[in-house]
Amino acid sequence: MKVLKFGGTSVASADVIKQVRDILNHTDTDRVAVVVSALGGITDHLLDTMDIASRQDAAYRKSLKGIENRHLEVVRELMPMKSQSGVLSKVKSELNVLETLLDGVFYIGEITPRLSDRIVSFGELLSAFIISEYFKSSGLNAVFKDSRELLLTDQSHGKAAVDFKESNKRIREYFEQEKAAVVVLPGFIASSEDGNVTTLGRGGSDFTASILAAAVEAEELQIWTDVSGMYTANPRIVKQAKPIAHISYEEAMELSHFGAKVLYPPTVQPVLAKGLPILIKNTFDPAATGTLITKKSPEEGRTVRGISYIPGISLLSLEGPGMIGIPGISKRLFEVLSAASISVVLITQASSEHSICIGIADEDASKAIREIDKAFSYERSQGKIKPVIHEKDLAIIALVGDQMKNHQGLSGRMFSTLGKNNVNIRAIAQGASERNISAVIRKEDVKKALNTLHETFFEENIKQLNLFVLGTGNVGAKLLEQLRKQKKYLKDHLRLNVRVLGISNSRKMYFDEQGIPLQQWPDLLQTGAKADPKEFFKTIQHINARNSILVDNTASEKVAERYPQYLRESISVVTCNKIACSSAFSNYKQLKGLASKYRAPFLFETNVGAGLPIIDTLKNLIASGDEVREIKAVLSGSLNFVFDHFNEDTTFHDVVKQAQEEGYTEPDPKIDLSGIDVMRKILILARESGFQLELSKIENRSFLPEEALKTKDNDSFFAALKKHEPGFQKLVKAAKAKKCKLKFVASLKDGKASVGLEHIPAGHDFYSLAGSDNIVLFYTKRYPKQPLIIKGAGAGADVTASGIFADIIRVGTY
Ligand code: ADP
Ligand code: ASP
Ligand code: MG
């Protein structure tokens, strides 16, 4: 004999019930006991209806009508005409009794636990009756058996305790004499000695099936539900979760206790005692393997078998100097809680015994606090124990696996994974069996925590990066294009799944938590909300995705000002915007500090030399113990372009104009021409080399006439260039006379920096620098005479975007 349990969604409509019938056809055993839940959603619907009635709101009648219609409709769709009327009249008469009970609740304006059990029991009674009649009409040798006659419990309504001795006896006797091949029974309901209906707790139909299977020592207990087994994490929250093929009783129990709703926690115990296998299967995909639960799961493979969570947790802490060394405090605390029927989900106690911290359900918190404060009122009045500290709206997440005890470093990995994602851990517990490591976190962090832990322990190979891209100009657009083109490569070769969840330019912003399809970003962005940096941040905070990265492709000060906000949320920052790193040293230092504290990389490779690996190389030199003695560099692609093209046959004005038009300058070319941009770059290199330098301390030997420097807009700037053309021609001639070229050079020596035009003779490393190229010479302790040279294109949207891209990958491999 096998026992098959079908949950609410598996019997939610006539169509699915027909599928259940089909599943029975394929069940190879002589007899089956079929335990069913109420039609999907009916238990909640009944509870709602009685709640409405108890508030003396006549709307309960309409609600009841809904329940009636659901059942009558299923009967009409399931049953052939000829057998319909008998079943309909029986169902209607049951519904009449239900109506009378609800009328009673309405008139009295009150609901007792006993009456509540009586009312909800109609859900399972009706579904089991209808299904058994359908089975009969479809040719099965089936009978209905009322579980209330078999399962005896105490009188704790809502979640009654089973009298196993008596129930087992009744079950065995019944099945010994029953000859039908299929017995259909309502799950969830039982009766107490005094003959009242009781229930086994929400989700209790699983338990009914397990008790039956254990009593008759069935070959197998099958739990048919709406997912293909017990998953590595709740599949509704973690999209990457996979069904676990084989798991031990203890692991299954632990996962269900810690919130894997697919199995009602008490279900495992009865079958475990008899060593019967449990198989969890999907009614909607019967071919899927499902999950087998037995005594031992295969040892090879994973140490962590699954991750689960319990929402709605409160933490209560009992603290005080009077607790140290005094025996019996915990005993009294737990006695108080037990007397108040409050179940404790998690306990931690520091070894100093200075505090005890317990996790309980949110709804039990106020009662628990009242009782604890009452019980320790004497100690409180003496100042030995402080009033209970309460934190609510928390959740427990747990890693579960039999083999965890044999592996070191799992909790370390768990906590560092959470830490990197700014998930604040309020309390930690590790069971003595070491089958479970639990942490208490904020409920807002559950989704992020489950997904990131799942990634760490089950998808070791693939890491998801979630980007929020600000700025869609030349660089931003190129970056999005590169990301789109390289998506597959990154996944296949670097095991990075890079998604863009948010995009904003100065007008609009658009978000998609599932990832923005990058072919369509320009159109989608058009449909977005009005751009707003504050809202942009708030939305990212709300999405709360793991491995989030802000990508700043703007040159905006307003954006740069917000980096600390992002880093404090452990959101990494990748930026080509130079403002933050070239602002006050204290600000630069703060950002670096936040990045390290919140373990969120802050990367700005493209601040110097666009895509050239200048900062990264410098960082590696310093990290490996090298020291920077001198830096000589041509760091402005724009200025190099200008002086490369400017000669006696051209005008300075026209060359600058050309540079601007070809995208080699900042939108405001004065930033480049004045030398400010180069000052910022050498400042950043100086700081990265370890010098505490400010922009104001850098010497700028500007070649621009005062008048051009003072202009306020591009037009007057260009006008001033035109006017001073003879001066610029003089610069060219002077260089030519010495057979030199003009280069705008940045230098750093002994911690002092300067920028200015220099005459570069033939043969010098800078002499043949063409176009918009950059070059940096690092003279260090290890490279004292022959410098380490980095040279290449130092401006342009494509190379800048690829530099940002490289930084994103650095975050991914951090
Ligand atoms: P039934 O009505 O069949 O008893 P339940 O709703 O009680 O079904 O349980 C199945 C649900 O449990 C799934 O739809 C899923 O949302 C949830 N669930 C939570 N954690 C897990 C997990 N680790 N594996 C599978 N399902 C889970
Ligand atoms: N119908 C009950 C509930 O919804 C029992 C069950 O489905 O297991 O809780
Ligand atoms: Mg269930």
C-alpha cells in the first residue's frame, strides 16, 4: 500500500483533479490511501469568512457564496450528469450546515478555537467527499473515509497533539477490514476525545498522510504538490534553486522547520520511526524526478543541502549584571515561555552569561515580553536585569546539511557572503548537531541573502553582477553595447552573469529587477520615470540586489556627492567621473575607507588614461611593496591631439575646435586646455602612490592667456583663442627652433606635482606620441633608471567604456 497526499493546488480545480486521477492510474501498488487538502485557497477563504462574520459584518454571506460556488462548480465539471445530483445535494446539505455555523458566529460576534476548527474542517471534508465520488464515477473501486474517525488528538484546537497509540490502532483496524482499492481521506482534520473536530495545524494534511503511512507501514509516502520536490531554496524567491534529488530525514526536517513550506515540519517524524521513504512529486509535472527522503542521503556532493528561512521573527534579549553566574535564569525564562505556549525558534547565549537572546514569532512577542517582565520583576526592581529588549520584523535564514559538521569554514563563508552584501546579522545560532547554521537578519534582506547564499553554496561557478548605469552619453552607450555583446562570453569564460537593472540619463530613469533587455534600452528608457538622483538611489536600495554596482558615466558633481551613500549600502562604485577622486583629500580618503569597511570596491581606472591599465598597475606595484619615486606623463589625450596637430600651417583655434568635434575634449574644452584635467589626473596618481596631496598644491604653468582662462562659455572661449593666435604661434616657433615638440607634461617628484608645456627633444619617450595617446613613465624603487611605461589611446568613448568594463569585471572577481 502507498499513501498519496495531494495538496491544495493539486486539487484546486476539476482539471487538476482529473490529473490526480491520471496519477493514480500510473501508481503501481495494490492499494492506495489518498489524502487530500481542501481545494486550493479554501482554508484561507473559510478563515476570512468567519473573521468577517465574527465582526458582525453581513458581508460574510457573500464570501460564503464564493466558497459554495467553487465547490458546486467543481462537482458540475467533474461528475457525469447521471451521478451529479446525488453528489450536489450532499454537498449542498454540508454547505447548509456550514452556513448555519457562520450565521451563529455572526449573531454571537465571536469565534472560539473550537468553532474555528469545526468551520475550517469543511474544506477538507468537502474536497475528500467530492474527489471520492468522482473516483467512483470514473470506475475506481474507491471509498471515502472520514479521518476524524481515525485520528484522535487532545483538545488544543488549531494545532492539536495526536494520540498516536489510539490513532495507530484505529487506522490499522480500519485498513485491515477495508477492501476498496482506493480510500480517499480528508487531511488536516481529526477529533478529540470529547468528539469535537480538531485540526493539526496549517499545512497539516502532510502530517495526516504521514501518520497513516506509518501506522499501516506503507511502502512509501508520496507528497504531491505544485513544485518538483524540495528545492535547494524556496523556488519562488531563488530563481536558480534546483530540486534536491535525495535528502535525509533530518535534513528535510530541518529545512521544513526553517520554513521550507513544501513539507509540514511534523510530517517526517512518524515515517522516520518506521524508515519509510517519502517522495515529493509535482502534480503538474509527474515525470519530474522529485525528491526522495530517506534515512541517509548520498554523502558525496554538497555539504550544504538547502537554504531556508522563517519570516516574522522577533528577537528578545534579556540582559543585566545580575545574570552573571546565577544559575537558573535560563530555566526560569524558558519555563515562563513554555507556560505561555510560546515556542522558541532560536536561542543564543554569550559565554559571559550576561545576556540571553531568543527568537520567537512576531505575533508572540508582546505576550512574551509581558510574561518575562512579570517573572523577573523582582530582579528588575533591583536593577539586576534590564527590561526585555525587543527587535521585530526580522527573519531567520538557515543553511542545512548533514555533512556540514565535517567541513570547516562554512559559517565563515556564510557570514562573509552576507557581509559583502551589507546584510546585517543580528544573531547567530549553530545547532549542536551542526546540521544547521542560522542567522537572524532584517526581513528586507531575505531575498538578497537567500540569493547570494545560494550563489555561494550552489552556483559556485556563476556570480551575478547587478549594474545600475548612470549616464547614457557617448561612453554610457558604448558600455551598454559592449555589455550586450559580451554577455555570453562573460558567462561562459568568467562565470559572471552581468545584468543591468537600472539606467538613467539626465532626463529619464528606468528599472527592471529581472534585467533590462539591452537591445531595447533606448526605447525602454524613454518609457521610464523622470530622472532623479535621490529616487535612483532609493530604488536601488529598495531592489536590494546582491553584488550591486553603480556605474557612473557622467561628469556630474551631484552624482559624485552620493558615492558614500552607495558604498554604505555595500554597493560598489565604478566611475569614469574624476570629481570624487580629485576633490579634497579627506573626501578621497573617506571613500576609500567606506569601500574597505563595506567591502564594496570603489574603482576609477578610467579617471586616468581612459582604458589604459594605469591605476591598476600602480596599485599592484604598491601592493607588492614597490615605491613611486617619480612620475612623468602625458595624460591629456585632448592636449596631445591639439599639440600634435597644431603647427605653423594651422590655427590653434581650429585644431581645438576639431578636437572638440571629434570627441577628444570634455564638453567644456577649457577644462582640458587650462590644464585642470591633467592636474586632476596627476593628483589621483599621486594619491594612489601614497601621497597626501591637494589640487591647490599642484603647480600649473598654463599656456593659455588670462583672457581665455576667464571666459564663462564655449563661444567666448573660442573667441579668445582666435584673438590670441599670435601668442600660440610663438609657442610653436620657439619649440621648432630647438627641434623640439610641444607636450603638456604632468610630473610628480618627491610628493610634489606640476603640469605645463614642455619642449620634448627627439629621442625622448614622449616625442613620437601621436594623436590622442597618453603615456606614463613610472620611476620606482624597482624601476629606477628604465621606467615602467604604459602607453596607448588615452581618450575616446570606446576605450573609456572598455576601461569601465574592466573595472566591472574586477568587482566581479573581487
Ligand atoms: P501544498 O498545498 O501542495 O501542500 P504548499 O504550498 O504547502 O503546497 O508547499 C509548496 C510550496 O512550498 C511551493 O509552492 C513553494 O512555494 C514553497 N517552498 C518553500 N520552500 C521550498 C523549498 N525549499 N522547496 C520547495 N518548495 C518550497
Ligand atoms: N488545508 C490546510 C491548510 O491550508 C491543510 C493543508 O493543506 O495541508 O493549511
Ligand atoms: Mg502544504
